[in-house]
Amino acid sequence: MTTAAANLRDRGLARGLARTERKVKLRAIALTLPLLVFLLITFVGPIGALLTKSFVDTDVRRIMPRVTAALQDWDGKALPPEPAWLALAEDIRAARADGTLASAATRLNYDVTGYRSLLFSTSRRLPDKLEGGARDAFIAIDPKWGEIETWGAIKRASGPFTDFFLLAAVDLQRNATGHIEQQKDDQVVFRMILGRTLWIAGMVTLVCLLLGYPTAWFLSQQSGRKAAILLFLVLLPFWTSLLVRTVAWVVLLQREGVVNATLLRAGLIDEPLKMIFNRFAVYVAMVHVLLPFMILPLFSVMKAIPASYLRAAASLGAPPFVAWLRVYLPQTLPGIGAGCLMVFIQALGFYVTPALVGGADDQMTPYFIAFYASKTINWGMAAALALILLAATMTLYVLYQRVVGFDRMRLA
């Protein structure tokens, strides 16, 4: 009886403990739920809605439902049959009457240049009755209707899902038969821009590492008031607007700027150097902005490394460089990884700095995202380019997790 009573008591305590843990978890969920809802509404939701535009394509399907349905089984090897021409005529008349033809024309113009003019001119000249066949009537209005690629654009925009924008973001396209091919040589640009973006971000990360590592080491060797003052100077740029810091570099590096004036007065140059609106200015301004993001993770890791390790290596006969290479450097790898990750990912998304201090050949992918979003209002292309940058960021995240691991990243 005593053993049975003890077992009942233990089970009762276990159930009570489980209820208490459930209450604690529910309380924690209740406390964090408002924040999660806020993030979903203000952050995840808008970004997700934008990114879906890179593969969701419903405008042409909604405005021209008859012809898109008629082209579902079209193989693209020859001009479509007569019912597709009649369906196109009905859709053009209905869209013009409803005032929605412009939206469909804009989407198709993304695919084939001149499609907007083609649709509007056809809508004005399209007769009420198509005598002698719809096909001949359309070709008489504009010979472009006799080209397979004109119909292929409608086929590719039939939705509701599409890979048109994602393929275009890497300089690929589908032809009328559905096969993927490279775009024309004069339209191949986005892979070069993506390569330029990765190159600039990589170079900025490398320079930040070369400058930030010795700076972080020097900070980690200080103590007391001196260390606090130096750390304050590292954090000081965060109190200044990014736009102000970038414009300041325009003033410093321009032809009549402070740097050129100083070099001329010192007799080091005979004429002003071109240091603005080029790649050099982009590197300088971006390194200035991102350097603290390299220094701080390195500093937090270096500060936690006991000085006795290097003294022990020296007492065992290791020269200073060997002691640094074999003992000190491996322990700073989490800081190096965290700093490089933070700098590189932020550099990928830079828009203001290259736009202000760089030239036409120095603009990165975010510049073109802003261009398509605000100038041409091509949300699909802007979303596709943004999705590619997101994929690059997630790839870096996975690589860092595999090589270093976030559990080893010790930040202050």
C-alpha cells in the first residue's frame, strides 16, 4: 500500500508539473503573439505579397479570358487556329469597352517591345464584323499578328502562374514553343548586374575585414575609459543618417573637393583626380558605412579570448606570428564569419550610396529593383530581382550555418 500510494503521489506531482509547464508556455505564447502578429502584418505580409508578383501573373488572363483559354493547347509551332483569332477580337472589344486594355497591353509589352502600340492600334482599326476570316483581318491591320512570337507573348502571359519574370531576371526566356533560351545579346544584362553586385559586396567585405580585424584587436587590448571612448567613436557613425554620410563623401571626393584640394596644395598631384562617380567612390563610401558592422562582432569575440593563451604559446616556443596563426586566429573565426555575413548581406542591398557616388557602370541590383518599382511600375520584374537577392542571402545563411554555426557566434 505504501508503494502504491507513493506511485500515485509521484504521478500526481508529474501531472501537476506538466500543467504548470503548459501554463508557462501558454503565457509565453500569449506575450509574444502580439509581436508575431505585428511582424506578420507589417513585415512578412508586405514582403510576401511583393515576392508573389514574381511568379503570379493574372492581368492578361483576367482581361483577355477567351484568347488565353483558346491558346492553352496551342503548341506554338504554327499560327493558332481560327477560333483563337475570333476570341482575341472579342477580348479586345470587351477590354476596350471596359477600359482595361491598357493593363493587358502593358504586361504584354514587357515581353515583346511594341505590343502596347500593337494592341491599341488594332483596337481602333478592328471592324465590328470580321468578313473573310479573323486571321486575314488581323494581319491586314498589322503584319505582326502573322508572327508566332506575337501570339507566344499571350501564351506566356496566360497565367495564373508564370516564370517569365524569374527567367528574365537571369537573362532567359521561353519561346513560343515553351523552350527556355537565352535572350538576345543586346538584352543580356541582369546576370552581369548580379555579378557586379556580388563582386562589389565581396570587395567591400574584404576591405572591411582587412581594416576591421586590426582595429577590433586594438580595441580588445584596451580597458577602462580609453576603451569606452574608442568604442564610442566606432558607434558614432550610427548616429548620422546614411544619406548625410554618403553626401559627405561627394563633397570630399569631388573634383574641387577637400581631398583633391589637399593633394594639390601638398604638391602630390598636378591636376585633380577623378575620385567620384566611379567604382572607387562606391568602395570608399560603402566601407565607411559598413565598417562598424565588421568591427563589433570581431571585438566581442576577441574580448573573450584570454591573453594567457598567447603567452602559453610563446612559452612553448611559438614565434608571435605562429602563435597568432595557430592559437589566436582560429578562436576569432566566429567573429570573422559573423562580421563578413553582416557586411556582405547589407552590401547586397545597398541602393543610395552607389546611386549617389557611383557611375552608370557601378549600379547594383537594388538600383534596378527601385527602377522597375518606381519608374516603369513593373512590379513583376522588381519582385523577381528581389527574390534573387533573397535567394543569395539565404544561400549565405545556409553556408554560414554549415561552416561556422550560429551557436558559435558570440555577440556582445
